[in-house]
Amino acid sequence: MKQLNTKITGTGSYIPEQRIENKEYFKSTFFEKDQTLVSGTGEEIVEKFKDITGISERRWVNEEQTASEIATYAAENAIASANIDRETIDHIIVATNFGDVKKGTIQTDFLPSIAARVKRRLGIENPACVAYDLVFGCPGWLQGVIQADSFIKTGLAKRCLVIGAETLSRVVDVYDRDTMIFSDGAGAVIVEGIMSDEKSGVLSSATVTHTKDEAFYLYLGKSNAPDSDPNVRYMKMHGRKIYEYSISNVPLAIKTAMDKSGLPIESVKKVLIHQANEKMDEAIVQRFFKQYGIRADLENVMPMNIHELGNSSVATVPTLYDMILKGELQNHDINKGDIIIFASVGAGMSINALVYKH
């Protein structure tokens, strides 16, 4: 008997051309949040940063580009990959946290929504194609896929375009060491309802949000530089608190999704986790498998592209997925029937996870 499955039928991404290597920060001056000078030479600070995060370089958009523009590039790639008529898309869901931010400003722009701008850029005329933004921290793209699955399973949509796009280079404080983590990029997928004889595609998911103490672990705040204007605010984070929160709570959320799927842990081929920080991601995935009494072979099960691309928030997971499917990530592949887990954590604080049969 045929059943309705939610499948990803096309993927796309846009990786900015501008490479910002770690050595470009050797002469930077960094301050703590209390505006005292960070001790150590620029090279020492950068090397310590690389040891923790794994990041050697990151990508930034050029001066003219915006989040809606690079989101459109990724969407075009996904539409071509799925080989569909764009006029048949029912929903365009764009995950972003800052919208379009012009070079030299710090003002976020969501009027009109980024999704509306993408729909216009794609030239879609169908008024029944609903376009909206999803602000959900770094897990936004994955939450968009979870929403698309719900729309499809309840008959509200047959085909959705889900995009994650961010230009974090426009909202970082150059006097804050955390600047070195963040990057720009966009990733997109076409999500469709497909009738087939066996269950595949989205098998299960889980989402949680903690706000009692955790809501402002990521926030907008003044520059770390002394005598800076307190009314001009940049993206800030309490890194240690985020790390402790993530390694304690993300493994639990992933386990919830995995247990819902009814599959044995041994069936998991890949865990595609938000590329936030190499050490943190390793700890999360290892703790997830430890709950089943297994020590994971991280080199094989946890693909990473953070080393060259940095942390582009909502774009990291779809970009990673697209690179693997297109053979652009060495030593990693995904084939028909493979079980993969998508997972992310970010501002809110929110966590989500999804189990998928390719």
C-alpha cells in the first residue's frame, strides 16, 4: 500500500567567494565584554581560537550582496536540482535572523520579508505560493523543513522551498574575538510529498526551546571597544554557557527524535549537525551515541565543513548536505536508503533534530 512521504528532492547552496583567512586577524585588537584588552599577541589569540573551533577561514559576501540575493542563488540551484516548475511551489520558507543588512550599516531589514524578496527574484507569479520568514536562531532552516513536513502530511502543501541564508559578517563586532567564528552563506532544499510503497524521507523529529535562564545566551549588545556607542548593537554570545547548554541538551533532543523513528542506533550513517564549533559538535555527537552505549567514529559519522566555511548560522546544515550529495566533501557520501540525522542548536535557546531516510 502506497504512503505519503516527505522527501527532499533537490538541494542547492551558495558559498561566497571572498575568503577570510585566520592570518588576517593577526593584527586585530580584541577586547573582553567588560572592554578590557584581551591579553596575548594577535597570533596567539587566533591560534587558540582555531584549536577550539577548528576554523581556518570563513567566507564573506561582497559589498553589494545581501541575504535575499544569496538565498535566491541557493534556491535556483535547488530548483534546478529537483527539476521542477517553480510555479508549483506552495510555500517559500526562508530561515534568517537578521534579514538584509547593507554593508556599512547594522540595521536589519525585513520589510518586505526576505522570502517575499526571494519569490520576486525567482520570478514566481503564482499568488498561492506563500512566502514567509522564519526567525528561529541557527536551527531555523531545519525548523523550516519540520514545518514543511507538517504542511505536506496535513495536506496544506505538496511542495515547499526551504532556505537558510545569513550574512553574519554585517552584524559582528570587529573588536570581539567571536567575530572570527561567523561567516556568510545560503543553503536551500525542495521538500515534496511523494507517494511510495515504503516509508522514507522524514521519519521523525523533535524540537525544544529553553528560555528560563537561556533566552539571552545569544543577544544584541554594544561593542567590546572602549568608548563605543552603546546604542549601536552587534551580535554577542555567552560562549561558555552555550557550550555547556548544548552538550547537555542537544544529545537528549536528538535521542528523542531517534527513538521516535523506531530505528536501531546502528542504522545511522551520518549526523549532519549545525557547524557551530568543532569541539562542541564533537562532544554533542559523542554524547548522543553514548546514550546507546556506543562510541562513535566521528571521522566517518560527522561530516564537517566549518574548517573552511566557518559558522553561517542557518546556512550550515543545508550547505553541508548539498556539498555531500554533490561529491564536494571528501570521504563522505549519502546513498539511497541511508539513515541520516539533521540537528541544530542556537539562539532562543532552541534545539531541533530530524531523522531522515534518504
